[in-house]
Amino acid sequence: MNKRVVQLSLAGLCAATMATGLAAQPGASTPPAAPPSARPSAPALSSGPGQIDSQAQMAEMMKQILLEKVPPPKVALPPPPANRRNLEGTWIANQLSQLRYTTGMDGKPLALTPEAQRLLDRRVKATYQEHEPYGNAAAYCLPPGTPWMSGLIYPFQIYQTSDAVIFVFSEYHTVWNVRLDAAHRSDGVREFMGDSVAHWDGDTLVVDTVNFKQPLWIDPDGSAASADAHVTYRIRRTGKAGDLMEMVVTIDDPKMYREPWSFAHTYAWRPDMEFFNEYDCETQLSGPDALARFGLRPEPKP
């Protein structure tokens, strides 16, 4: 697996490559997308110029990328608001997403339906065996849905009013609108980020999201959720000073999983990152050959 491709994938420096995770090069190998209990140990990644030679080297590179994308602040940061219900400000993920979820937070293996297993197997084969990954929504510069976006290492800002919490992401120019103490829409309109309503449970914001415009990728390897997935987010500030934030995401999707499962992302308070760098995936992905330029291809219809 080429180091440059890994860097583009994990750091999010190229929207198309990040969209499919680790776009493998010829010679790379990875475990098949079999049930976790049946998965063999991962063979060492192939050697060669610019290649990653071991899983340990991969882990070290991921740490370096995280440090590059989330460097320590150069100046002392002002404290976040004292009220733990006030989420306003600039935040950034302080951990890398899983390349493929195989268990939930409870440690139980994910109970994939046959359809979910088929999709995952096809996507893993396209990436690691055929070396021509499929492009997901992010590869087309479209909002890929909150489960995916919540794990990317780009800063985002939160704004609050008395009846809404609004997330503004630097990538994909995306806004996630969350209406407080409201009912879901009844007009049948679907959006890329879904229809989200929320309420407070103590100091935890509980967000309920339904009605996505298209199916979702949960992780870079292609774990799937349908457009009818019911996704719940429990968001709270943590840490002694409230300068950390936790988001526990629960996927309830009978089409893809036989039971709900959860994972978590954590974030750091970073008011020094409030001015976003320009994110122009449109210029990278313009033209009829956009996917091919990044070694991607359209995914076949189900």
C-alpha cells in the first residue's frame, strides 16, 4: 500500500481518496470481509519502494497524520463556556476513525444482514484485490452523512439558538441542522444529512436522525447503512474543563444489521481553528474523468 495514498486517505487531503479510505495499490493485501470470527490474521503489507511494511508502521503513520492535522495549540486557549449545555465553538476530532468497524462499543461482533455483508465484501474486494475502489458520496463532493463526517479530521463549528443546534463543517461545505424539541418532518423530503430533531437529557444532547437521501458508508472500508437507517447521537462535553466532547453514535438499521450497535468519536475544543481553510473538492472532482483520476470507479447499483 503506497504511503502517499494512505496519507491522502487518512489526512483527508484529497476528497476522493479519503472517500474510499485506503485506496490500495497493486501488491497490497488485507483481510477479507468475512465475519470477525472467521477472519484470518492480516498478512504483512507488501514491501517495495514507498510501501508500508507492517501493521505497526501503519499505526505509527496514522499517529503522525493525526499530529499533523491536530497540532497542539501555539497559544493558550480561552476556556469553553461554563454551561455544559453550551456546545458553541470550534471542535475537531482528536482520534482517527476506524477503517472498518467489526464490533460495537459493547465488544459484540456486528450482526450484519446478508445484504450488508454482500456490500462490504464487494467494496473490500474492489479496494484491496481489484485495486479500483468504489466512490461513495464524498468522492462526488456530496455530503456523506453524519456518521462518516463526524469522524473526519477537519474542524467544525457549532452554533446554538433557543430552538436549534447547527453544525457547520469545513469539508463539503455542509451544514447539519438539528431542531430542538420538534417533530420530524412529515412532507417526505429527504436530505443527505437526514432529518434531525433533538432534546436535552441532562447535559447530553440526544439527536434523532432519519430519512437520509441516499445509503451511507459508515467507515472507509464500506460498512453500510441504508437510507432508512435510524441514527441516534448522544453528544456531551467531557473533561474537567469541558474542553472535550464525546459523540456516541447508534445505528439502528434492520436492513443492514440484525441489532443496533454503537461507536463513539471524541473531539477537542479548538477556538484557534475557527478560520477554516478553503475546501474545494469541486475543483478536484470536476470533469467526466474525475473518479478515474483518483483510481476510483462508480459503484454498481444494488
